[in-house]
Amino acid sequence: MDRPLGYVVCFLSFLDRGFETLAGRLIRAILHYYEVELHNLNPNSVMQAAVFATVCEGFLGVPPHWNLWLHLFKAEMAARYEGGENFPLRVGGCTLQLHQQRSSQYIWSAMPTSNRGWQNGWFYHRNDGGLLPVYTGKMVTESPQKWVWGAPSEEQKSLAPLLAGLGKLRDAQVTAATVATAFHKKSLLPLMQR
């Protein structure tokens, strides 16, 4: 793929799932920590990050909390299975998802099960300041152990107030869908109207 220098590949489906508007800083941290590029994520992963950033900032009143992210979420390699073999995906090979055993500590967060054809709508996104990893066309070929580690054990106690706040949100029936609706109303709809 012949792309202009200083640009990365992005997907239209990332924009309506909160990329740029809310999850910019968190997405950059995720990309660097998991050692992947923007095109290695999928729409649901971008949505998870945007919802988490909104929950932290808009509901808990804190910036996106990295150790809380590590406590609640993990990354997994996505691959195409054919003939009993795994084949790496050119795009979307890293899936960010809630740890199953910690789902009761977070708001109800079901993501769409199908985003069929999402990879067809792509464009070059300017990588201002080089904040995103440089596009190399990297394919995810393994799931490193650190992808599922979680927050350091010495940080676990400091998460208690945030987890208590998440519990109140869950009790109030705040869901990923209601959070996404909130950031769409605040950020995307006014932009679309312009």
C-alpha cells in the first residue's frame, strides 16, 4: 500500500465509535502498551476504549485511568481459522475486551457481534506529532503474555474507590449503550450538523 508519509490507516467505523473525539489519549496508550498499530484494532475495540474514557471522565470525574483499564480489560489476538490453522488478519488482529471474571465490576458492556465489511471504508489519517505508532502494515501474529496481565498487584487497593463508583453506575443501570449515546449527542451529532 503506497501511503503518504506521516499518515496512518484509519477506518470510517472508528469515527462513529468515538475515535478522536474522546479516546485519543487512551487509544495512543493502548497502541503503545500492546505494541500494535491503529489498523490492528477493530471497531468494537475502539468503542470499548471510547466508552471507558467517557465513563472515567464523564461519570467518575477522573481522566481515563490506566490501571483501571488494565484491571478490567485484556487484549486477544483475532485470526482467521481455516483448515485447523490460524492465519493473521491484515486489519483488526487485536481485540480489546472486558475480562470475563471482572465483568461484574464494570457497566454492562455488550458490543455488536458483527461489524461485517467495516474494513472496506478506510482513509489516511494524518499522524500529527507522531503520537500514533507509525504505520508499517504490521500484522498481529501472537498474543504476548502482558496482554492479559492486568494492573500491578500493588495498585489494586487504589482501584477500590473507582470500582465502587463503577458499582453505583451499574446499579443505576448505566450501560455502554447509554454512554455511547451520550458521547454521540455531545460530540458527533453537532459535528454532523455542521
